[in-house]
Amino acid sequence: MIKLDTLIFDLEHTVISLVLQIILFCLFSSWWIGAILASGIFIGREYAQAEYRWIAQYGKGLRENMRWDDPLDPKVWNFHNFFWNMVLPIICVFTVAILNF
């Protein structure tokens, strides 16, 4: 059985992205603006988190040891980072935008 606190933790980014999309829809009357901005925020955030993980695991604590594409290394990603924090929010906001097109 899934615990409620775990479910809330897993869906945090999705809820934040949908709330952001609704706020931007109220301001600009476009679901697409919210979808694009929310997606960009979470892609950037997860890329930055992957940078920190790569630096800690492989870069000897130094950013200068990292190439630009090192954070894309699958070794520094796990299912939670990839799916719950990035992919699911993107799927949700673009689904809302498509359904309201």
C-alpha cells in the first residue's frame, strides 16, 4: 500500500507545475505559456541537481572537472529524479494544454 506522505512527496512537482500553469493561464489566457514555462523550470532544476550529483560522485567536488554533458550521464539519475520530478510534470502540463487547445 502506498503511504500518503510518499505520494505527496512524489507528486509535489506535478502539483507545482499545474498551479503555475493555472496562474499563467489567468494572466495570459494561454495554457501553452504555462506548459512551456513549467517544463523549462523543471528541466533546468533537474539538470542542475544532476550537475551537483555528478560533481559529488565523479568530479572530486570540483565543477571544473565536469563537461557540459556530464549531468546527462544516466549514472547520476534515478527513477524518482527522472520520472516524478521531471517527466510527469511535463506530461501533465502538456496534456492540459493539448486538451484545452
